[in-house]
Amino acid sequence: MAEGKFATVINCMDGRTQIPAIELMKKQFGVDYVDSITEPGPIKAMAEGEDKPQIESIKRRVEISIKKHGSAAVGIVAHFDCAGNPVEKKEQLIQLDKSVELVKSWGYNVTVLKIWIDENWQGYALN
């Protein structure tokens, strides 16, 4: 097991979202480190469930973070101006809810947090 306390974030690859998501996870859970799993607009794939290899890849990386780093929380990010998932906030929030349910269905004993990153690149916990 790695030293320090860890959390995990499933985030868009968009560089503007990285720091706000990491800072929010550190503050919310009092962790030292945040493992980042990035994809272009991951909540779209997770909500739709059609790209099984992509979802399995995300799941495998979450599992590594939980089992090897002892991560006890997983944040899932949706954000303003997403190039990989260019839909309105309302639709992203629906996708975010479905993504949370998917991660919970994997059966890990972790807290799952919904995160919205706004147009000012500030992160907000939605749970």
C-alpha cells in the first residue's frame, strides 16, 4: 500500500479541469494525493455504456487506485465547455448521475462524489 492518503478522480482530459478537481478532492476528503483517470468527456461513455473497452479501462484504473493506493473516494467530473462531450450542463448532470450509479455498481466500498467545474474553472461538490 502506498504511503499517504489517496482519492481518485475520473476527469476529462481537459487541462483546465485538473487542478480544480484535485484541489476539491483534497479539501473534501483530507487526502494527500489524487489519482487521476482522464478521458475526453468520460461521463458520456460511462452514461451511455456503449464503449465497453473504455469503461473497462476506467474500471481497471479505479480498481488499481483503490487496491494499491487505498483510495476511499472517487470523484467524477463534468464541466463547462467540454470538447469531448459538447452538451448542455443539464444533460451532463444527467450523465453524471448515471456515471455515479455505474461506479457504485462496481461494488467498491468507496464514497462517490459528483463534481461540476464551472466557467470560472472552480470545482463544486454536487452530492
